[in-house]
Amino acid sequence: MLDPSQIIIPLLNYSDQDLIESEEVFYDPIQLEHYTVEFSLSGFRRIIRELRQRNFDDLDWHRLAQTADELSLTHGFSELLCVSHLAERWQQVGVIPYPHQIKTAEKVLREMRGQAILADEVGLGKTIEAGIIIKEYLLRGLVKRALILVPASLCWQWYQELYEKFDIQAGIQKSEWDWEHADILIASLDTAKREPHAEIIKNIPYDMLIIDEAHKLKNNNTAAWKFVNSIQKKYCLMLTATPVQNNLKELYNLITLLKPGQLGSYRKFKQRFMLDLRTPKNPEELRKLLSSVLIRNRRGEGTVQFTKRNVYPILVELSPEEKALYDRITNLIKASSKLTPFQSNILPLITLQREVCSSFYAAGLTLQKIYQKHNLDSDSNIVQLMNETVKIRHNSKCDIIEKLAAEIQDRIIIFTEYRASQEYIRYRLEKAGFRTLAFDGSLSRGRKQWIRYIFQKEGGILVSTESGGEGLNFQFCNHVINYDLPWNPMRLEQRIGRVHRLGQTKDVHIYNLVTKDTIEEHIMFLLHEKINMFQMVLGELDTILMHLKWDKSFESQLMDIFLKYSSRDEIQRELDLLGERILETRSEIKKHEWNIY
């Protein structure tokens, strides 16, 4: 065995000036038998300083620590301790780890030494894989302090997953005090990167760092990337379904965070592996290099077979009064788009056009806000329309919902974009004798969790806004009604993803209420018939939209079409073209998926 004194004692003879003048020596690996010792100048100076001050234990303590390490690894990682340790708990909460999750955890522990990018396709359970890995390290005494950085909306979900499935008691960061006093802490990345938090975190040596949604660190010029790069960590897991979104440099930046130097300098990486930003050179060699730090499981045999997704577009015919008011508001929107207040900011008109397809109650409140903000005359068209919305007593969509609820006779989640529509839906359903619960973004985490618990145990109908449903999963429910259609298809997919995900044991039924002869009908044509969005692989649409690189949001793209064209045929033609662009981008992504992982 190599005696450390063979390396250290001769180097103690170097003076500080020698170290400064010989900087390059200590950046080269020193090869000794089958050991490679790497020195950096700053790290080496610190070691020398500690040795000169005799800040080290004697050989007996070293041997004792080495024996303890060996004892902790007696079983090796060929058999995961946590699988048998958690077997009873998993049975109680209905968790069955999939073979690909166990294999992933074993590979990270055995071959990658706890440093990996978990890049499974969306829905394959990256959180479960991370939970298995951290639990294994905790059981073996190799991790005591861990930091988990996630989007703010996912903090509670991570807390719940770790506690329910892995018996890990983590804290959720709420104050500066938590950073130094919580052994396992879940925190928002956006909070952590800001001062004074960032400075505190930089001084804490973590055994393990876990970063969810790691693709947000793709740019090495951002404050978030630089902050994460400064964190002291022994093991590190980065979770992302899209390690490459726009170009190969993003992948390089992620891996550099995880293992600096793994891919060499960016200049050398570019020369060796990139024909251009999106096309790899030497893919076989690159794949081999990536396999030591990145694991990507795909849907199919050996991973997860999701339950069937059944989509039912339900065409809702408006009453004559509703249709007349819809047409009047649409004409107002088209006329208002040419006026000064709305030429630079079309968002209020987009909101109004969406709301009029949801409920006239919601549209009336927005008309009132526009009237108050722009100090319009009391005899303006907007005031007249406000009065008309108040007179509408009939809601064709709620008629359909009552019939569906009576037929389904099971738990149902109804999604709407607007609080006003949410209140009206609950009023109608309660009046019809149904028990309802409400979810919206104003509720605290604890209150949301309590409502979710009641919904799971007692059933009923949960009426939720999109912000209300963020970060919580409802695999125990398999009926979703989209009362109104969000114009951004990703938001529609996120709604469905609350129930159609890992752990769902039943086929999922999705009912989309679509008002006939309105914008909603055109949007449903685009999403359902043109691009077949509901049958896409979860997360695929997200990647497509990112590759399109539009200078406007998806909603603005649609609004431009509806403002510019009047006839049904013209709108359909433009939506056809939009759908073709999406499908072409999809084909391009599949063609250039690079086969590098």
C-alpha cells in the first residue's frame, strides 16, 4: 500500500515562494503506482498549512476511520440495504419500485460514486431514484447533511415524497437559521441563490446535493449556475428530463457543474464533439464519456407502462343569449386591439377572450377592471356588455358538468383557469347536491395538503385553479374535467399530469368542454386533431415548444391569428400552418436526438 508520507513529506520542504513559482507543477496529476493524486495550488497550500500546524490525527485514528468505512460497506452496493429496510413501509403506502429505478440507483452508487445526472423521460420516477440513493447513503452513514434545491412549487411535494416513501424527515427552508441547523433541508433554488442565503450555504460542507429541474442551470453565465458551482458537496444528483434543450453546450455546462473537467475545456469539447451547436461529432465516443455521469431511461419495455389515457372532447352548444353575448365581446376585442391602450399590451384582450369561453361571470369581472383602469365613459360599449353579463343566468357548460358528475359517481377534478369560474362551478354543483372542495393558489401548503387528504379519503369533486394544483399529485383520482381550455398546451398537459403519472393504477378519463363556434373549438382542433397532443409522450410537447424559439408566447401566436382573420376557413388554415410547424419541429427533434445517451 502506498504510504502518504512518500508524497507529503518531500513536499513539505517547499517554501511558500516555491509554491508560487511552481504553480503549474501542482496542477498536473502525480502518478504513483495505480494511484493518481491531483493537486490545485490553493488546495495544496491549505494542506501544507494544516500539516505544518500538525492539525491531523495520528496513524491509529486514520486506521480506525478506514476500518469504520470498510465496515459500513461490508455488504457492498451489490445489495441495496434500503430495499429490505423500506419493504414494509412501501407496502403500506402502495409503492412498488420499478426494476429500472433499482438498476439506476445501483449504477449511481456502484459506478458513479454518487455523482450523476438522472435524465429519465418525464414520468419514469426520477424522484423515486433520488430517494433510494439518498436513503441508501443515510443507512450506511455516508450522508448526514444534505441540501435539496427545487422550484418553490415543488418543495412540499419533495417533503411529502421523502417522508411517506423513504421515512426521511426533511425540513423546508423558511429562515436563515435553517441553513446551518437542518441536517436534510429542502429549499427553493431561487431563494438559495440570493443573499444572505448564498453566502451562508457556500460555507457549509454538504455530504449530498440534489437539484431538481436541473436544466434551469444550463447557462453558465447565470447567477444560479455560479451559485451551485460554489456549493461544497461530496455527492451530487441532478434531475432533469431534458438535459439538452437547445444545444450541446447546455449539456456541457450541466456536466461541468457535476464533475468539473469530465469533458475537458469547452474549447476542446467543441473541437472534439460538436459539428455545430445541435449536431454531435464522434457520437459513440461522446456516448461512452457521458455514460459515466448520465443515466437516461426511456418509456418502453423494462421501464413503465402507463395506464390508458381516454380523451373525450365534448362540444357545448351555447344558448342563443350566450352566443349573442360571446359574439359581441369578440367584436369588442377585435375593435379594441386597434386602440392605443391595447396595441402594446394585448394581454388583457387575451384574458378577456379566454374568459368569455369560461364563464360570463369571469368575463364580466374583467370588463369591470378594464373600465376602471382606463376611466371609460359610462355609456361605453364595455359598460353595456358588463350589464349584459349580469343578466345571463344560464351556463351551458355547468349543465354538462352536472350530467357528467351524476354519470361518473366517483372522484372528479375540475380544472378552470379563473377564480370567478371556480366559485360559480361550486355554486352550481352544491346546489345540485354534490359535495365540492376548492383548490386555489391562495391556500397555504398545509391547507392544500389537508384538502388533498380529505379528497382522497372522502371523495367528492375538487374544483381547482391551475395554480392550486401545482406541485401536488392525485394518482388516486382518474377523472379530469377541463371546464375551460388553457391556450398554452403545456398547461393543459400539466393538469392531466396531476393524475396520469407514476402510481396511477386505473385508466384516466379526460373530458374537455369545448364551446361550439368559438375560439375553444379552433384550439381543440389544433391540439386534438392536428398535432394529437393528448397522445404525445409526456414532456415531448415542452421540448417542441422550446425548440420553436418564438419571440411571442403560444397564447400571443393564437391571439394574432384570431385578431387578424375573421372567417372560420381562414382561422382553420392558419392553425393548420401552426400545427405543421409544430409537427415539423417534432420530426426534426427526433431526427437529431443525437443518440448520445
